[in-house]
Amino acid sequence: TKMYEDNNAVMQLVNNGESSKRTKHYMMKHHFLIEKKSDGTFLLEKVDTIHQLADVFTKALPIAAFTRYREWMGVINLPSLSDIQN
């Protein structure tokens, strides 16, 4: 499974095992990810933030970004109910 990540800190944690005082609270999850990446369960690939499709589900986006992501997913813009009734 390929996972796309736009967070550089996450990329460093998983790929290089780098940690800091701020990462101690999730070290168990970190070790789990390292193990699963090592055994080939998933591949972590860097993606630019502008291409992070998951953002459409997790962030309030400007209309231009929302429209772009919607088009990438193949979701069509249906007419509104008021357009149909007129």
C-alpha cells in the first residue's frame, strides 16, 4: 500500500527514525510504522501539499482547492434544487 505524506517531520520519523522530545508521546505508533514499513506493508511517498488529496476530507479549503480536489476524484457538480425547479 502506498501512503502519500506531505509532512516532512513524519517522513523523517518513518524513513530515518529521527525523534525528539515532542515525539515521545507517540513512540509506540512510531515503532509500529517503522516495523510495517520495513516489512513492506506500506510505502511512504512524499507528496507536495498542493497534491495531498486527503486534505479535501480533513481541512476547510478555499473554493479553488476544493474544486480542484473534487475534479481529481471525478465528482461532478450537480445543479442545485433551485436550478432544477426553475
